[in-house]
Amino acid sequence: MADGTIYLYFKNKDDILVNFFHYKTKQVFEGFRAEVDKAQSGLDKLRNLVRRHLAEFQRDRDMAILYQVGTHQIDRLAEVQIREMSKMYQDIVSEIVEVGQQEGSIRKDLYVGLVKRFILGGVDEVINTWLHSERVYDLVSMADPLVDLFIRGIGTTDNNQ
């Protein structure tokens, strides 16, 4: 295809990026929803979400790079789509937290808005570190340790340790 042909379908490079995010968001979030819905408990739902999220980015490294670059720029070209993706992700996390709170596996005294940002930020940083790592490793293998960190935290209940 000639270089100019693409502009019959898109206004400019920014329009290509926006359309890419729109297309990929629908595809990826359908997968997230399917994985979350497979599990019964809140913790298993969270584990499935994080595992699927890492798997999606590992499966398509180019998409992962584009997403990371696009979401970490100060002047984000696809701002609306990025905000929409973030809200969709945080909505899924809210549902998972609610299930976990109802079953007693997640504390009820949490500020859910902070929990949502904590989980999204943690997953995002694991992906970012993987992309910038000089060594090759299985990104998905980070899912269980990450969920364990979300659930158990870094502190102890014994102040003497």
C-alpha cells in the first residue's frame, strides 16, 4: 500500500493512534471480563485479571510499548481513550473489591479509589519494568507475587519484627 493511501482512512498519525486504542480497548477488555467472570471468589477474580493483563502485554510487546509510551506522555494524544481505559479497568477492580469485601477476603475499611489506583499502578509498573529490562523473563510469572503483595501488603501485624 502506498504511504498516502492510509490517509484515506485516517486524518493523521494521531487519528491512527486514537483508533488503535479504541479497537484494542474493546478487544482486551472483553478478555479481561471473560477471565474475571470465570472465577468465583474475589481473590481469584483479581488473580485472573492481573494474570490476563500481564499476558496481553507479554503476547504483544509492540502494543505494550505503544500503550506505555502513549499513557506516560505529558501531552497524551489519545487522552480520552486512555481515561476511558483507566475507568473501565478501575470499574472491574471495584467489582472485584466489592465481591472480596462481601465474602470477607478483602478489608471493608479500605478507600476503594486508592485501591483501584494501587492495583492499576502496580500492574503498570511491572509491565514498564519488564519492557525496560535487559533480561528476558516471563511477565505472567509476576501475576501471583503481585496479587499476593496487593492482598498481604509489606507490613507485619507484629510490631516487634
